[in-house]
Amino acid sequence: MGRTAKLGVQKKANGKWQVVGYYVPDANCPGGFRRHRPVFDTRDEAQHEVEKIRRKIFEEGVAAHRLDDEDRTDAVRAKDILKPHGATLEDAAKHYAKHLAATKRSITFNKLKDEFLALKKKEIDAGAEGAIKAVDYRDIKPRFEKFATTFGERLAEEIQSEDINNWLEDLKLEYTARSRANFRKAVSRIFTYAVDRRYCSENPVAKVRVIKIGEPRKPIFTAEQMRKILSRAPSNLIPYLAIGAFAGLRPSEVQRLRWSEIRWEDSDIFVNEHGKTGKRYVEIQPNLALWLEPYRKKKGAVSVPQADRKVIVPEVIPILSSPRFEKALVPILAISTILNVLLGVAIWQLSRKPKFRTRFGFYWDSDLQPHCPACESPMQWGRWEGTHGPGLLCGKCKVPRHLADDGGNPIPIEEARSILRKEK
């Protein structure tokens, strides 16, 4: 509620009319009030504003007088709490009302997680435009599960920036800085979704400290190491390595480089605009010129094809290039080939499935057809000369045999097959 001191109107030097003697609450001003002096074109407009102010003061004053002693005490305490923050009781009430409205719309993080993941899975399965990649889905899902172990039952609106800051700090014992940065990114993504669905009023991750990730230290070769690399590298790889080492071009830039873009007369290299830094010219240093001169061409690509490119390691090249190693290379390759063949045969023997099952003194194939135990030839069921009752006859050996169960009792072939099916 405002206060007045000789509330009225006053004409200004420019001919306009101004309301004077009215003060409104402002915790940032001395005494807790500031002057409010609206200006109007005519006296009637200004006088009308004065009447509105008087009516407002009267109505608010009557309402204030209806407060009981407990309400007045609460108001005084609330003002003391808000004073260091420069806020009024009205500011606090509006903020809290907004918070209550957001809380009523909010859901727990567990429900938010399930809803978000179900939506993203549905988009991936449907191949929807803008859907996240399946690999991203597999990455964020366990991160949400980890976050839910701490905040699962809390409302999304109630999870604050400081809560997330402390949670990320606790992850230092388990995860690297890059992993924690990925956790922060994943949590920010789901809270952005929550804001869009009005489950919370703002994304708390926006105020969470950004996790700095140190760049991995790149190795720098000494002059002696570089000399050894170039002196032992294949001839078609030397221009690629030398330009990268002495001109500072990126691998992708060297791979696109043409001999025609090396301007010998100007002692520089033209790097086209497809690179990260755009079009530029790089000076050819004397040592680079000496290494490139023997391989100098007028046209064609400087870099060797990807399929022919090799990775050169300084510690390994001297060993591979030594005469002793070259003499032993052929025997080593021969022995390696023999061992690989023997190993392959052994694996094949161990992994292949048996051709037959043995049961009732006969071999049985996958179709439950009987085969001779002597020569593995197919056998036929029937009555044969020299046998008492039906039996099996080998088409190759011409020897009839009886079919009997484990107790030695004769059984028909269909009963034998029934037993075999049950034993599968």
C-alpha cells in the first residue's frame, strides 16, 4: 500500500500536469518508499489519477485494518526476512504462488524419466524426423537411471541447481571430467523437455557450473625422432609426414593437398577453403623444401591413398628396418602361416557337430534314419533271410541286424525313433 503527503496535482513548466505527494513501497530506497509522479496532458486526467490513488489507498487501508495481530506479526517477520534481498511481501507472495502452481503441474523425476525415454524410443522405432540416434538413447538411459537413484522420488520442480551441482561433485570419485560433463548434458536435455511440458518452470541445469575438460596433451616429436621417422618411412609417405611436421597442416588438409598447390617459386603452400581455418598460405621452411625436393611433382595428390597409408611409430621403425629382422622375416612368416593353418583345423574339428548319434548299437542321422555301425551306410527296415522277425539290413555289407532296446528285447523301428525324439 502506498502513502501520501499532500496528494494533489501540479503544473509543470512544459504545460503538462503531474501527480505529486504519492509514494509507493520500494525496499531499495531509503525509508522503504519512492516517489511516484505520473504525468498527464491535462489537469482533468491528472486529477482523475489522484482520485484513483485515494480510492486505492482507502480500500487497501480498510483491508489492512482487518488483519488480526497474528497476521500483522507474520507480516513483520516476513519483511525482516525479505529485507536483505530487497524484496517486498507482494514479491514473495507472487513468487510463492508461481511456485505452488508449478508444483501442482510437476511430476517426479522417475515419471519424467519414463515418459521421456518412452517417447524417444517410440520416435526411434518409427524413424521420425529429428529422432535421436539409437546409440544416444543407449547412452542417456543409464545416466538417467543414475540420476534417479538420488532424485527419483522428488518433483522435477523441486530439484534445484545446487542439488545437481553437489551430485556432479560426488561423481568425481567414480567418473572422469568428460563423463561428468556428459551426465550434465543428459540431465539438461531431460529438464529442457520438462520445461516444454510445464513440469517445471525453468531448467535448473542452466545455472549448474560447467565442467571443464582438459585437452589431452599431444606428443611433440624431437628433431632427432622426426629425422628417424622420415629416414625410415616408405618413400610415398615422406611428403605426407614432412608437410604435416614442418608446415603444420592438419591430416585432413594434407590428404586434400595437390602438388599443384605447392608453389615452389613463392616458397609457400596454398591450403584451400575446405579446411577448418579456410583459405590460407603456409610458408615452406628450408628443411621442408629439402625433404620434398626428391619427390617433387607437377600434378596429382601429395598424400598416399588411405588404404596404403601406414602408422609410423619411432620406437618400432628401427626394429623393422634392421637387416637382422629382414633376414628372419621370411622364416617367421612361414612358421606363422603353418601355425595359423593348424590352429584353424583344430578349431574346426572341435567346433563341428558330430555326423551321427549312436543308439541301440546303430548310427542315426538327423532325420532319424539308421546307418550301419561298420561302414556308416544307410540301412533298411524289413524281414530278411536268416533273421527271426524284422530287422535292419546294410545295403553295402548285406548283413542283417536285429534292433533291440537296452534290455535286449526286440523293438520296431518306430519305437526306436520315438525314444530318440524324446532324448533330443
